[in-house]
Amino acid sequence: MSEKKLSAEIDEKMDIIIDYLHRIDRRDRIRTIGAFFRGMFGLIPILIMIWSVWYFVEHGDDMLQKITGMAAQQAASITQQGGTEFLEKFKLMFPEGTQ
């Protein structure tokens, strides 16, 4: 009788251990899936950076030409506006000297 009791206790403990291992396996599977998606989201910024570096290497000259052209146009327009204002002030201060 004691052997049957001992055998029943061992079977019961084994069932508890097996149940615990099934829960651990399920939790590990969920963690693995979560880590996979986290890793994929972590690769997105790296891919964007690689693409932007490639794009700048391919089209950098065009972009720099456009930027310098726009800066030159803005500088010219500011200079013209400033020069016109200066001449108007100069004419007001010295009306005889401009003729």
C-alpha cells in the first residue's frame, strides 16, 4: 500500500512539473515572438539611415546646387532691398549730393 501511495505521489508531482514546463514553454514562445518584432522595429531606423546616406551620395551634388542657388537668390534680394533703403536714406540726408 505504501508503494502505491508513493507511486501516486510521484505521479502527482510529475504532473505538476509537466504542467509547469508547459506554462514556461508558452511564456518563452510569447517572449520569442515579442523579441522578434522588437528586433524588426529596431532595424527600421538603421534601414532609414542607410537609405538616406545612399540617397545623399547619389543626389548630393544636385541638392547642394539647389541650396547654394537659393541662398544666392536670397542674398541678392536682401542686398537689393538693403541697398535701396540705404540710397533713399542717403538722398534724404544729402538731397544736393545726389544730383
